[in-house]
Amino acid sequence: MIAVLLNKQDFEYDVHSLIRAFYPGVDVHIFYEETQITEIYEKKFVILYEQDRIEITIFNEDGQKTAQDQVEVMYYADRKETKNHLKQLLYRMISQMKQETLPWGTLTGIRPTKIPMALLEQGKKNSEIAQYMRDTYYTSKEKTALSIAIANKERHILQDLDYQKGYSLYVGIPFCPSICLYCSFSSSPISVWKDKVDAYLDALCKEIEYGAKEYADRKLDTVYIGGGTPTTLMPDQMDRLLSKLEECFDMEHILEYTVEAGRPDSITREKLQVLKDHHVSRISINPQTMNQKTLDLIGRRHTVEETKAAFFMAREMGFDNINMDLIVGLPGEEKEDIEQTLKEVIRLDPDSITVHSLAVKRAARLSMFKDQYKEMTFTNNMEIMNMTAQYAADAGMFPYYLYRQKNMAGNFENVGYAKEGKEGIYNILIMEEVQSILALGAGASTKMVLASDQIERIENVKDIKNYIERIDEMIERKRQGFMKYGK
């Protein structure tokens, strides 16, 4: 365990995240009084925020000082500059102590491409942006180049969208065939809730009617139905949902209509036909891995062959924009296992793939029952990430969006690769936060982009029972939020 002693309650998240990036899997505890530290920690960081400087001292478990340094900065003059100086100093000290660097340097946020995107909007050249990122955030050459390339791609894809008059729609279906070992999303086993799905749709349709009226004066650009696994709905339930959307929203001008089919064991010809009848333009069929032993371990109740069969069936029915999600860093998988997955997936020839670095969040069983899973290995490194990029490039796909999460294996990132014209527009919009997103359903979070530096959120409750029983309250939350902030 590592202790951090601060003399002010400030920048705790940034300090905690950066230390955890260097020490994955190690508990980091924040304190504000020396007397609070009653246990022996393998390291103790003492950070003093003074008016004209920041000083960091590092002690070992015996209480001996192992490093000390400071940086001059006017603490109250510019908060962003103060934070950058703090993280730079902390990064340099740990990096020197461990003889190690991080691919993303001091960046601990989930949207690193927002930095080059903003600088591009200011008219900066790629070379200027690269120099700024390396000097300010200590990002590696590879990650700097990746983020700038993706920012340019995103800017090109979004260039014709009207952020002020347009919006996107998210609809959440919080049911799954089973819950994966690593999952922390707002989803529940369909077997437990099958008798309540229609009641959930009743509540959701009520929220759909309200949301459509509120946004009737704006242009709908993209629709994304996610979860959970939307295809846990029966064909008649899916038809009911999509029909309601068409009844309430103007779908005539949408650029992209995505339904996350997701789990191969939830896909049937009848369900795909419903999607086809309602002009869904993009679907996901997500294997995560093409190694059966891993599927069994993580709780995916489908086979590799079922994944292939679902994909071929969708192609046969005319779906020409299919994404496949993969996860790098799954328990027990080494480079050879990941390469096997890449070979199998690329052989199917999807239109895009999204490569996720495993992030184990608090709610996942892997975090909740650490002792039970302590023998598992989680492998990810630069060699593996480069391999995934090469396989995507060889298949004619290029990176088009990127995001990061806390507690990622290897401190890497999630990258979306797509063939030209097959990029997921909604994926970019949700990450770059440049357009308002009306979100409906249990656990959905509406984002209102009021200005480049002002985003307001309206959250729905995650619990399905609460959502059904409190749907009028969820609608009232939106009404109050729209009245306060506009849309």
C-alpha cells in the first residue's frame, strides 16, 4: 500500500490516478493529517502546496527519505498550470525512482484526443501539437502520434455536423444473457427480469415520448441503442421499441442508426430481421475473444462457432456495417491467445473493430472477489497493442476514435479501427463531448453541451425496478434540467 499525505484537499484525483498508473494493483490511500497514518506503508508521498511552490518528498517503509524535489508555481494564479506542474514533478520523481515511463505520460483522463482536437480548432499544426503534448504531458511519441492522427480523423468525420442545432439519441436496454466476470455496466441477467421487460418498455416508451417532444426543434443525427445487450429483447419487443422511436422522432435525416447486438447468444434471424425492417444501419457482434477457454472463464455463454454463425447470418441478411469488440488483457490470455483472436476476427472481415484494454472497475466481480481470482494473470503491453494496430491496418482499417478508463491493464487505451466510411459517428460524439446527447433508459446519462467548457448531465437511476417505479421522477429530472440549462 502507498500513503499520500496532502496539506490541502486539492488535486487528489490527479495524484491518486498518476501514482496508480505507476503502481497498478496497489492500493493508494490519501490522508490530510499525519496522525491519520497508523499503518506501515511501503511508500509515503508527502505533497506540500505552498503559495509559490509545490514540494514532494518520498519516504520508504522504514520512514527514510528517498527523494525530494520542488517546482516553483504561483498556486492560485492558474489552476490548470498548477495541476500540470504538480503532475510533471510527481511523474519525473516516480519515473526516475522506478526507471520507467508511461505511454500516456501524465495524462490520467479518459479523453486524451480532446487536447489535440482543441488545438486543431485553434489552427495549430500537427507538429506544434505534438511538441506541446510531449513537453506538457510527457506522452510517448507513439501515443502522441496516435492521438493527433485520430483527432484529425474525427474532425474530418464531424465537419458537417451542426453541434448547436443537432443532437444524438441513446437508448439503454439494461439486460444481458449473463454477466461477464469483468463487467461493471448497468446490466442484469435477462433470466431474472424476463417477466419485467414489458414493464421496462412501458416506462421507456413514456420517457421516449417526453424526450422527443423536448427535442422536436432539433435535428437528430445519430441513434445508438446499447446496454446491456439490446438483442436480449424478443423480436416483438424489439419491434415495439423501434416502432416507438420512429413514431416519436424524426428519423429521416439520421446519419447512423446503431443497435448493439453484442452477445452472439442473443442474436437470432428473427431479431436481425426486425433490425433490418427498421433500417438499422450499423450493428455490433462482440466476441471479446475467440478463445473458448477464456469465454468459459469470463462467463460468456456462447461459443466461438456461434460468434462466426451470427456474423455470417448478419452478412447474409445484408448488414454492411458490422463492428466487433475485442478485449486485450483478459485473464490468462497471453500474446499468442490475442493473436489467435485477431486472426479469427480479421478472417471474418468486419467493417470495424474496437480493441479494449481490460479495465476492472469497482463493481466487477474481479474487484469484489480479489482473493478468488488472485492467481489470474492479466497481460497487456506495447507489443500487444502494436500487434492489434498492425492487424487492423492489414485489414484496411484505420484508427478513428480513442478513449481510456481507470485501472486499465498496462495503462493503455481503447481504440476503434474502421474501414473508410464505416466509422461509428456516435462513438466519436460521446467521447469528444461536442454535441448534446439525449439519453433514455435505466442508467442513462443525458449530456447537454452548452459551451466548449460547460457540460451538464442529467442522470437516470440505474436500478431497473427503481426506473420502472420512478419513471415520472426521471422525466421530471429532465424537465427541471432543461428548464435550468436549456438543451
